[in-house]
Amino acid sequence: MKKIALSLGILATFLVNAQSIKTTIDLVNVKDDKVAVTMEFPKMKSGDVKFHFPKTVPGTYSVDDYGRFVEGIKFLDNKGKELAFTKVNDNTYSLKNAKDLSKVTYLVNDSFDDEMDTSKHKAVFSPSGTDIEAGKIYLINTHGFVGYIDNMQDVPYQLVIQKPADFYGTTALVDQDKSEATDTFTLANYAKVTDSPLMYTKPDYITFNAGGMDLVLGVYSPSGKYKAADFKDNLEKMVVAQKKFLGDMNTNKKYAIMLYLAGGDGPQIKGFGALEHHESTSVVLPEMMPKEAIDKTITDVVSHEFFHTVNPLKTHSEEIHYFDYADPKMSQHLWMYEGGTEYFANLFQIQEGLITKEEFLQRMNEKITNSKNYNDTMPFTVMSKNVLLDEYKDQYRNVYEKGALLAMCLDIELRKLSNGEMGYRDMIRKLSQRFGENKPFKDDKLIDELVTVTGYPQVKDFYNKYIAGSQPTPYAQYLNMVGVELKKQETPPIFWFIKDPNQTGYDEKANAFIFDESSALSPFAKSIGFKITDKIVALDGKTINIQNIQDFINYSKTIKEGQNVTVTILRDNAKMELKGKAVLDKMTIETLQFKANPTPEEKKLQDQWLTGKK
């Protein structure tokens, strides 16, 4: 019996390989920071085919056009003869009479080197991007390297990475060969390919088990400032708390974290954060951050991505389940996918004792403040469905602010209705039990499903008013139910370039201030024609560098209303001056605080909210 089973296993392997798309990524023969990719196909069933690279990928909510990083593409038959093709757009190639198509070859440029030049295209968010630095680092978000053919997305892929013998690949995938020169992986379909990032560099990784889950953390630190072991204790503490918070909602047995620390003489990038996958996450942060700040960011950001293993990776609508990489159709429910996940990333920290209740309240307070930079009457479902369009994309970042607050208010609403027996986490658990990774729900029926799993029709009223409707969410009303009061305080007017100064970043090479593209411009910036992609290098002739940043900030605080101001900027790498009269932004600060004497009902609900206990 063993011999027959073995023979059948060999035969099955042969059949898989014969019907799979063998994709080879060559990390050894790299020239001019370009990586060669070869894709070999089983026999074509259709004469006319379209070959695509993704326009966007799940979790990014932006048009990135990964095909624009590809050059020298060739389509070949089984004799090596080139086949004629038509380039439809950056991402799509059309071939007629392509039954003889056997192979496609091309070179891939990385997105990191292109990130600071937004003159032609918005930058790819760094954690969903690619980096190619021979002898140092290869960040392989597979959607930036591997394409697909229409109607062949469900064909298995055999992914072969040719690598330097002294490099290690951090990934959740299991290497199926023993060679030091190659790593070989078998993936069920194209969706699994794009769900499986890899990071190759000189070995710096740790593996350990936390909460019953095997983890691997790989770190790239260009200067050698940090090692993977530096972050183990904090990461282990976080994962144990998350697993406890999720309970049976999380079934992951393994998880990989690729931590890329940017800096030194490497590419200048600005899209810091992380991107989620079923069994892994790619994280990009500045190497110049202190260790304590990296630990805190890992707790906040990596936990967010890990919570995505529940929603939307394993509980989602048809738009996500049948994702169209070439012409994506977006879901209405970013309030839940991103907002609810961001709420979880904060709620678990208070419920599992990682932060104090005052710290938790401060975080929610900041989200209320930040949400005011966006359109508070725009229905979240409309924004979410149309997030790829220009008129809506600037509202996207509100999913991490108002989206999380919507989940918070719904949590409080459910606890009020159920006398503390049910909260937002319980609702998501019931939803995941009703559906799951392989059973999507219909996008326009989600609210009916939420009423079904909770048993409360009032959830639909909440949804219609504050999520699908245009009514601003009454945060003070909901927080009052849990013994929290909101107080308003006028602050002195300030002079700056964006509404929230905390969203200011720094470009080391240009010695300039830069800003997140979703940041709201200040009244002054709007008045002088400043663009969010501009870099500020001087104010009234006072230049910026890492040593005198505080002097620059202190000078900005001396500027008076109506004062003549000259701002020196870099726009599309060209230096220019913008002049105008200073406009100081007057703000009202709203602060949350726990009531000194909450009612017994408020105190009970507050305890249930902050502990998760019934």
C-alpha cells in the first residue's frame, strides 16, 4: 500500500506541475536594479488571450498600475519564436491566435525608487510596493512581479525564486526544495500568489510560538541598527493578547512578519505602514525611529493587519472574494473592513491590559479630532464603493478615524441593547460563523445579515443613519452612555501647512518637510496654491535640516496673522517660491474624559465596554 500511495503521489505531483504556471523570479542575475521574470504556461485553450498585471490589489484601495514597472516583455511559443501582441494599457496585453503561447519573459523595476516622483503617477504605498537592491534586499510583493491570463486565475502556480545562496526568504510559504540556490513554492491560484509576499535579505530572523501560533519575524535594517531579536518580547506579548481577544475567530497556525526599516543610502520612501495577508504582513517603517516607537507601532499597526485575518480576509463580500485585479469593483463596507479592524486594534489593547483606559480614551479622542478633517456628511458606503475615483479617494483615510468610531458607537449601541451581553466583537464572530473564507455575502445585503446575527433591528437604523446615511455620528451621545463626557476648549490659532501638524514627515535627502497625500491643507497653504505633494525646504529663507527642525518650528510659531510669508518648495524636483499673507488656523479642541460620578448604569456599561466581560 505504501508503494502505491507513493506512486500516486508522484503522479499527482507530475499532473500539478504539468498543469501549473511555472513562474521564476531571478534574484541572482540582477542588472540595473531590474529583476527578470519568466512565466511558463500549460497549453492554451483559447486562441485570443489577455495578459494582465494588477491595477490594484486587495487592501490598498488605490489605483497603482503595477504593469508600469514592467519593461522588455516578450511572448514566446514553444520554439522560442516571439508572438505579436498589442499593449492595451499599462497593465494589459492582448494576443490574437495565441494557442501556441508557451512563455512570457519581462524585467521588473521596483516601485521604491519611483516613490518620491509623483509627477506622472501617485506613489505606490510602500508596504504594497517592491524594492530591488542587489546584494542587500529584495522586497517581493508578488503582485508587483507576477501577472496572469484571463480565465487562468484559478490555475495553480509553481513559484521558483532563484536567490543568492547566503540570502534568506522571510515568508509564510513552505519551501519545497532543499537547494540553497532556489526556493520553490506551490500556490493554488493567482489570488494565493498575490496573498504571499516574500522578503529576501541576509539572514536576520527569529521564529517562535505565541498563543499556539508559529511566527517568523524577518528584519531588514540597512545600517544594522536593529536585529529581529530586538522586537521579540513586545511582539510575543502582543500576539498572545490578540489571540486571547479573538478566541475562536482566529484559526491561524502560522504567521510571517516582514519588517523593512528604511533609511541610510537606500531609497527615499514615505508610505510607512503595513499591508495585510492571510498568513503574513509586510511592514515598512523608518530605521531612524527609536526602538520604543517601533515597538509601539508594531503593536498598533501589525495588530491591525493581523485582525484583518478575520475581516475581510475570512469574512467578506463577493467583490473581495471574486476580486478583479484588472477592473476592480469595490465593496461598500470599508467602515467594517478597515474601520472595524482599526477599532479592534485599539480595543484589544485596553481589554487585554496593554494600555490604560485613559490612553484608550485619548486614542478615540484623537480619532474624533482627525475625522473632522474629512467630509462628515458623506455616506461611508458611497465613499467606499467609489474610493478609486478622484472625487472620493481623498476621503479614504477617514476609514481609520470615523470608520473606527462608527464601530465604537455600534459596539456601545449593541451593549446598551443587550444589557452588556453583546458587543461589536460578538457581532463579527457571529458573522464569521455564518459566512467565512469560502462563502462571501452579498454586498448590499450585509445590514440584513447583521440584523439576523444580532437579533436587533435597531442595528439597521444605526446603519441607515450614520453609515449609509449623511447624518454626522453623535459621538457625545454614545460616549455619555458609558460614562464619558466631551468638553470643548478654544486653542490659540496656529500657523502651519496642513490642518494636523502631526502628519508632517521629513525627507532626509531633500532636507524638506513632506506630507501624507491624504492630509488636509491649512487655510494658508490653500491661499498660496500649495500642493500636498510639494516639499517645503525653507520658510522666509530659514532652511530645514535634521539638526535645526525645532528652530524652524519655533520660528513658525512667531508668525502673525496677515504677515508676509515666503515658502520655498520643491515641486516635481524643481525649486520655487510661494508667497502670501499668513492665515492662522483657529481650532476648537474637544477632549474626552471619564465622568467623576457616572450613574450605576453608565459605570456598568463602561466596565463591560472596556473589559469585554458580560
